[in-house]
Amino acid sequence: MENKFFGDLDRYLFHHGTHYKLYEKMGAHIREINGVRGVHFVLWAPNARAVCVISDGNGWTKWRDVMEKVDDCIWELFVPNMCEGVKYKYLVVREDGSEVEKIDPYAFRTELRPHNASVVANLEGYVWGDSKWRRENKGENFLEKPMSVYEVHLGSWKKDTWKQDEDQYLDYRRLAHELCEYVQWMGYTHIELMGICEYPFDPSWGYQVTSYFAPTARYGAPEDFMYFVDHMHKNGIGVILDWVPAHFPKDDWGLANFDGTPLYEYADPLRAEYPEWGTKAFDLGKKEVSNFLITSAFFWVEKYHIDALRVDAVAAMLYNSFGREQYRPNMYGGNENLESFEFFRHLNSVLRERTDAFLIAEDSSIIAGITKPVKDGGFGFGLKWNMGWMNDSIKYYNTDPIFRPYHHGLMTHTPEYVFDENYMLVLSHDEVVYGKGSMINKFVGNKMDKLGSLKTCYTMMIGHPGKKLLFMGQDFAQEREWNFKTSLDWHLCDDPAHREVLECWRALLHLYRERSVLHNDCGGPKTFEWINSGDYNRNIFTFIRRNPWNYNNALIFVCNFAPVERWEMGVGAPLAGIYKRIFTTYPDGSPLEIEAREELCDGRKYKLVFNLRAYESVIFEVPYTEEPQKKKKPAADGGGEVKKKPAVKKKPAAKKKTT
């Protein structure tokens, strides 16, 4: 074939799984050959007998635009005078002679469901304006920075009730402005988007993906989504994208049996599917399939400036036995999927080496080293969802305060392992669906008890080590379970009790951003210190968040999960001086200063005495001291000994990337 687009180097890299810009070659690309502008198609279908392009440009006529097999697996075709916006599919003749219409696995744009054709798109026209954001975040160590994430399902965050169609979706551009305004006001640092990669089935929420390179058409065109990300960045908000490399649906027009054989999925029936989900499992043993997913990750980072990818269902990928009654052991007889191990190590290492983005693992496995650098034998993820903290906390919340003393350990054991990985604390959409109810209804008692408990839950979450994530609607205590078909119950924000929860969480988010002892996760176990982890009879937890070298800028948390007032409450304090209450879950917010008594309490030399109301959480600021420092400050905070409290906090120097 003349003017081959997919050259020898492309083939070499593709078959070795290292073509990180494969999206620039596979699929449909507008180009010019000998002065003629058109679209060049490239397809991987090694077992197809014949392939042609059918489109609304040729009247969906079969065998008018026939592709040529340029080697043993790659098909190519240049269609002159075809332009952007043309809808197309591949007509594939299988080994048995049957024909099937398939979408383009590398398509940049698709039709709006229920239609499913691929659409020719040009992604080069958008002019980005987020250079300041990208420059300021280049080379930064995200572990030292605040990360409070607002998880959003765009289709149900808010509805446009003036629209006549059934969906009433807001488009990407309107969402950019309205969502950004809310996220900024609340104090979140990032948003995490569910279901952006195109998917046909609404109840899957975007976790049964058919197009790994196309933003869903539900909310607009590719350039509209670029505008969305750009606007967020220009306003200081990071964007995290949910990404699903574990499995894909069985639709005839999708990836399943693409060329008449199990191409993207395993051929082995014991590995081919996830029976629980009714979906196909990617065969990561094929370098071409691994490359397909790796280049998808690079695509969202490089073409849409996505800051991080949250990887769905990591445990399903790491275990051959996941969701299967029978499974195929690996070569050593174990149930670990060694191909997934290699896939994640490869992807994480090259993504962190070549970009400033990173992957976040939604992982419930017990495999160690998920966030450990690849060079040190780990998997290289930037962060891991702390599923253990989430499950244990919710079990505690579900328990009546009378019986909580028997479950106190659920809340106190997490600091024993929280520094083993780079964790993110999550109260995600998974906790408010399928009959689980909303966050407020995980607590017992009357409505006021539940609201008070929820505020204390959020306070302890902010104080606990790890980055933070909260699903939309839970910040104002939505009462009903989340439904992807309807808008959030925004009217609840006008109710004073629900508004108090919103204002409480907002105050906590701003405090989290302002205080480095709450968001700098590089200090290790010395940054968390129990005052009293055994106050089980009173359902109270007291602890300190501090820097690793002394108590300057430290904060004391007192969290009361009981409907009981504690008058003349005594809490051990690390230093003498005046302690300022800088936060309370009660709306009065009145200033309170307490001088520590020199009296033994909780094994400490000093004691704070104050009144603690039912379900109240408070945060005290430890007084600043000019005592000699035991250790020098790490270079990340300026180095040297601290002689006095700085009037202005200097911006840390740029940090080396972590893998």
C-alpha cells in the first residue's frame, strides 16, 4: 500500500507493547496525501478475512471503501475527501465468513446512545489556557499537597429542568462553570468524574466502557470536554478520571470477538469473563491489548490534560479467582494474575516518568506494595483507596452508641497500617447505592442524632491520615440513596440542619487545605499520635496531628460519637500554654481559649478541661513554642531549625516526582 501510515517502527513498538502514542496512528485520522485531504483508517484485526469502512459518507454502502491488509495483522485505508463529523463503522468478515459491524476501538468521538457509530474527530483545534496550572504542578510531589476530592456523576449532579428531553443533562461547558463555582466555594482541590469514557448502558454509570478514547456524547463533543478540564485548571481545580482497564461489555458492535476470535479478551473460558458482571476480561498477556490500554491512559493525560486516573476494580485484575467459582492458576499454582502485575508496573513506571499524572488504585486486595515504587518491587500507584478504613468506619457508624464500646477497635486500628501505603480515605458512590442508603442513614437515632454523628464522622475523616474523597450529595447530608436518573436534592441546602452539615464540611475542607499537618502525608507515623485510643465506654476518640519534629502547628482532635454531654471533660495535652479551639461541629463557633493545667491526664503532663456536647467534635490548636528543635526540618519545609513562628508561610520548593 502506498503512503503507509502505520510504519515499521509503529509495528515493532505495538507488538512489544511500548507504543505510548498509539492513539496517533490507530483509528481514524484526518491527513493530506498528495494534496488531497481525507481520512486515514488503521485497524488491528489479525484474524479477519476482509474489512471495509462503511459510513454516512458512502451511504453505508458495503465494499465501496475496502481496507488493505498491509501485514499479517494491520489493515489500512485512506478515504479521500472524507471530513470531520462523518459517522463510520468497520464491516468485518470473520473467519467463518459471517459479517459484523464494529465500532472503532480507537475512535475519538461517538454517537449519542442508543446509536453507537464512531465519528471522525479532529482534536487539534482546541486552544488550551491552563499553562499556569500545568507549570505550577510540574514535578510537584502530590503527597505533600492537599487533595480533597469531590466525586461527581455529571448526569445526576444537577438537571436542566427546562429541557424537553428525558435526560435533561447539563452540557460540559455549563457544568464547567456551575460545578467549578461550587467546588471552589466548598474548598475541594479536585473533582473525580464517573463515567466519562463512552458507554452504552446508563445503569453501569460508565463502568462498562465501549470507547476508551472518546468522552461520552451525553454531555457534548470532545472539544466541550476539553473546555471543561481547561476551565477547572484555570480555576485551580484538578481533574481525576475514572478509568476501567479490567473489563468491557459483550455488545456485538464492541470489542468482544472483534475479528471473529477472542482478540481483546482471553480465549481461556476460565479467564475470559467476570461472571458477576457479565463482562469480558482484557487479555493482558497480549502485548497489543496491553498497549491498547496503556495508550488510552496516556491519551487522557496528554490530549485532555487529566491530572490522575482512578483505576476501577484493581483487585479483580490482580486475582484470577476474583468473582469466579473456578479459575486458572498462574504458572506457579497461585491465584495472582501475573500479567496484571506486569501491566500495572509497566504503566505506572512509564506514566510517572513521562508525565506528571499518576494512577489511583481502587483496590480491596491484601497485596502489599500497591503504592511502593516499581524500582523497589512495588506496583507504582500514586495512591490507594483505603477500603479497610471505609468498611470499618461504616460498621461502627451502623452500631447503636450503647453497643459501640464493643466495636471501638474498628476505629482505632487503622493508624497501625495507614502509613504502609499512600492512602486516600473514601466515602464514594459505592457506599450510597444498592440499598445501602445515604451517609446520614448509616447512623442510628433521630434525625438530629444522625446529623450530629455525620459531622463528627467528617471531622474524624479530616483528622485521619490520608487524602480525602466524598461523593456528591453527602456534603449536605442527602437523605435518600443516590439515583443516577435524578438530580441531587439541592433543596435540602435551604434546611438549616442540612446547611449546618454543609458549612461544617466546608470549614473542615478549608482547614485541611490551610494546615500542612493535615495534608502533608510524607512525615510518616510520627505525624499521628493518639491521646486516648481506649476511651471506648464514652465513644470518644482523641488524637494529635503534628509535624514529625515537634508540636508546632499541631492540632488536637476530640471526636464524640455519643449522644451524651461531657462536662469538665479532661484531655491530655503535650505542652503548657493557651490552647485555642479553632473548630467545633456546633454552629455557634464561639472562640474558646483554654490554659492547660499541669496535671497528669492520659499519660501526659498537661490537661485541658472543657465541656463537650453530644455528638460534638472539636479541634484545638497547640500553642507555638520556641523550645529547641530535636530535629532539623526536612528540606521540603525550608530546612534548619525554627527560631520563631514565620509571619508568612513560604511556598515549598519544587519536589522530585514520586513513583
